[in-house]
Amino acid sequence: MRSAAEGVGARPVDERRRTDLDRTARARIRDAAVARFGVDGFASTSVRAVAADAGVSAALVIHHFGSKDGLRAACDAHVLETIREGKLATMAGGAGLDTLAALRRLDDAAPVLRYLARVLVEPSPRVAALVDELVEDAVGYSAEGERTGLLRPSRDPRARAAVMIVWSLGALVLHEHVARLLGADLLDGADGIAAYSLPAAELLGEGVLTPAALAQVTALYERLGHAPGRAPSAPAAAPTGPGGEGAPPIPDETR
Amino acid sequence: MRSAAEGVGARPVDERRRTDLDRTARARIRDAAVARFGVDGFASTSVRAVAADAGVSAALVIHHFGSKDGLRAACDAHVLETIREGKLATMAGGAGLDTLAALRRLDDAAPVLRYLARVLVEPSPRVAALVDELVEDAVGYSAEGERTGLLRPSRDPRARAAVMIVWSLGALVLHEHVARLLGADLLDGADGIAAYSLPAAELLGEGVLTPAALAQVTALYERLGHAPGRAPSAPAAAPTGPGGEGAPPIPDETR
DNA sequence: ACGGGCACTGAACGTACGTTTAGATTACTG
DNA sequence: CAGTAATCTAAACGTACGTTCAGTGCCCGT
């Protein structure tokens, strides 16, 4: 009893041909679930709430998706496919500055991005694979950008791409803080994004650290735990592999 | 039946004086809750699971904290206070590069940071206030860095500080992806952090965009939605205020 | 010594959840 | 047009949850 579709018996089943397997109520349920999961999270969303949003019974949700976890898997697949579809034109405008720029141009981008922001924080092989793809793409764009003179060369292009993707996605995950701090709604269309993109571009263009500070920080972090000539970044495939490296006794004071 | 403290009747109540109000079982429950909430999330963690981890009964949790939400509030307060305590020495080493460097030097930093990474993604006035404080601190450090010649000047220092804080916290929230992509565990001590900090320092030092690309991106984002002379960033105090700015009809094509 | 208060427990209560079941209605096939 | 499969529902089931309750033992002031 939430939105429209009050008449449960008189369902508008023939708004599309039902020969299309992935339309009608099934798609309605899936979309409602994506929206709900994105706003409230998976654990805090009940099957009944999704069903009510979709205008169907809770039993039908189970009938179509087997279980609540099946529904989650379907949402994952749908959202990730949607993102992969829109990924093509990515980075065309911002040259690697905005990972999901193409996505936001879609009409109903907000629920998809909100869902993505949710699933990014909890472990999921599917999401990890998508992030790895984004990094791989960014590596490619980065190489091309270097060739065309838009991007500077890097000591470790893959690591640089990974950090930029993490920053981009991190800003998406923290979109509520971005909106409060800068007035930029990263889930919405290109409206207020400039308030985030302009300082980000300044950071990514001019940098913040002066050469002296950069040398200082680099020397600091190269001294501990990371030999300069060592393999600079993982091949973006291992599940959790090289992280940790045991626990060598580190000095207490780093300064 | 999980870890130690199997003997429920024989509780080690006098490991500290119980005249200390905020020690003994109450602190054990709170710490167990911080750890559990950080790993599994609030909604997916049962009061009984927290009680079992702390070696007490579920009823005692309610007795001490009133309700599960009261327990959450106590965890919020404790974690945020811990972070505020360690915040002093922040940015001493990395010059604004690493927001929570001081925190990680603590012995049991991982649960606190994991909890913070969880609560950062869901709306909370308390967490928002903390983030606002971090930005405010960063503004101060940034001004000081400019004076001492470590940091470059900015067209909008507060916006730049906000973006850097968002990136730092975003990397923390996505620590699992950072670990997989770069092999750097941001929750742990200074061990593998270099694998993240080195490319981050390169980005923040030299930048990625060439001057031509920076001018291009800046011009693009200045054209839409953001007049150059306008108030550059919110005063970092309004709860959700200036974000959105209504809904002016934006042009469909942004390129 | 003793009585009040506090920490703490096992058991129970009410509820909301995911899921199952049986049946109704609809759509398609021969 | 009969039969069958698919779609969909209301109701019920079992469980796990947050919380309440009544009671037990221990500590501390007098």
C-alpha cells in the first residue's frame, strides 16, 4: 500500500507482450528491488516491501527469483550489466576524471548508481570483477591519454589508474557527503557535478604537493614496506593475495 | 560459543575496578558490537551475536544500552570519540595526504576504522559532523601547508580540502578493493599502505592532467551549472541544505 | 549482619521475516 | 474448445529477532 498499483487483482500485465520473458512483473519487481536495496540496503529491505513497491504479492517475488538472495543476484546482474553497457562512452569528456559520466546521462541513473554505491562496500566477486574492469579500462584510456598529450606519464600506470578509480567510486559511495560539503549530487545528471569536478580537476591537474613535499612523502613511503624496484601493483586479478605480507615490526614513530 | 569467555557464570568482572562506570562488561559489549557491526553491518548483526562475542547474555546488552539502537548510538559515540582523540596528530606525516594516519598507529585501529567505513555510507548527523570537522581541519592544515611551502595554493581551498577528505575516506570505505588492486591494507598499520600512498602521492604531487587537458576540463565544467565567480563551496555546516539547488531544466546533451 | 541495589541470567513474549502451500485466474497450445 | 502450463494470490508455517520479565547472586553502605 505504498505507491500506485493498488488494484492487485487487476494487474496491468499486458503493458508489454508477456512472451518477453524479462518484462512485466518480473522486471517491475527487479527494478523496485534495485531502488529499495539502494536506499535502505539489502538486509533492511523486506521482500514484502519490494513486493508492495512493485504492486505484487510477496509470494510472487519468491516465485520469480527463488529466494531473497536470488533477487539480490538478479539485481546485481542487472545493475552490473547496465553499467557495462554505458561504460563504452566513459571518460570521453572528463579524460578519466569521471568514471561513470556516461552512466549518469541515462534517464534512471540514480537508482542504479545508488545500488552500485551500496554493493561496492560489501564483498562480492561480481562487483570486484567490475571494478577490475574499470581499472583495466582506465589503464587503456590512460595510455591513450599519454599518447595524445592529455595525461602525464606515470611511474606506475596501473597503480595510478587504480587509485583514480578508487577515488571516483569512493566519491560515489560517499555521495551524500559530497552533496553536503560541495552541493554536488553525483547520482544526478550533470547538474551540480561541476562543484565536485572543478576542485577535482584542479587537484588532478596542478596537484597539491609542491615538489619538495612530494619528494618528502615519496621518500617516506618508499622507505617502509615498499622497495622501489619491486612489482608495483597487482595484476588486478588475485582475490586478496599480496596484501598484508605478514606483520614485520614497524617502527612506532614514522616521523 | 564463539571465542573465549565460555564460562558465563564465572565472569572476569574484576579485571578492572567496577567502580569505573564505563569498563567491565559494558565496554566488552560495546567493543564486540563495534567489531561485529563493522564486519557484518548493523542490520545483519543480532543482539545475541554481540552478546555471545562479549560472553554475556542478550538481556544484559539491553539492560546496559536500552535497545539495539542504543547500542548503535554508544558505538557511534565511542568510535567517533576515538577518532577525534587520534585526530590531533593527523596529517603530520603525509601533509594532508592521509586523513587517518594517526588513527592507524593505534593498536586496535582496524575495528574502529572498519566501523567508520560502515557508518560513512549511511546517513547520520553525527558522522556528517565528524566529516565536516575533518574538512575544517584539512582547511587549516592546507593553509598552513601553503604558508610553509609544502602545498600549492588553490582557487577554492575549502572545496579542495573537501575533495581530498572525500577521496581519503572513500579509499577507506573501499579498502577491500584497495587491498585487491594494490595490495595495501588501509585498515592495518603502516605496512602495506605505501602501495596506495605512492601512486596517490604521485597524483597529488605531479597531477595527471596536462595543462591543456586541465584547461579543457575546467572550461567544460565551468560552462554548465557553475558560474566562475559564484560561492565556491558550502560552509560545511548545513545538514543537507544547498545541495541540488532545486531542479533547473538542464540541457540533455552535455558534450 | 543485613537489607537495598546492581549486574546478570534463562525463559518467555510478540512480531516480522523468508518461505511454503494450495488454489484461483489467465494465457497459450493442440 | 478442452487441457495444460504459467502467473499470481491469500493464508499459513517455522524461525529468528528485539525486547520483557521474574528471579538469583553479589557487592556495599550502615
